[in-house]
Amino acid sequence: MYHSRYLDFYERARADWLRQAGLSSSEIVKDHGVLLVVRNVMASYRQPARLDDEITVSVDELDLGRAQLTLHQSVSLNGLILATANVNLAVVTHQDFTPTRLPEAMREILGGYL
């Protein structure tokens, strides 16, 4: 699998993880007035995934800041870690994309989820 495809898988896993926590992208904007945008990604590749591999992509850990959060994610195959990433998300207003604090209601949901 080409290395940039892992970013797509991380994105999908993050969206699913947030949705399971009750924070779908549209609800985050509607209920909290913010967006979570990727600020930085640091990825490490250990072994390649191959065509037709059934991989698992997970959110393993969460660090909450005042105006950002960092998710530690991994891609595995049958329990073997293939790749990892630290994905830093900035909290911005949905109107003009200016940085803002993570709303307290979101902090409570995320803080209790992992």
C-alpha cells in the first residue's frame, strides 16, 4: 500500500471514532460551532500492508489540550502493528477558521471516552 493511503485510513478511523463518541462532524459544527482540522501528522511505517490485507485502524490514545487534541493511531494486521501516527488536530471556529478553545462539553465527552 502506498504510504499516503494510510492518511486516508487514519482520517476515516478518526471520523468513525468521533461519531461513536457522539461527535459527528456535522454535530460538532451545529452544536459547538467548531471544526477539528489536521494541524500536524507524524507517521512511522514499520511494515507494508498489501493488496487484500484486512487491516485494523484504531485510535489508541488521546491527549487533550486547550485548543487542540492529539490522537495516537495505528494500523495493524492480525495484531502486528504496521504503522503508527500522531495526528494533531486544531480546534477552529467554523465561520473563519480562527483558533479557539475546545468547548467544555466536547472536552467532557472526549475525556471520558478513552
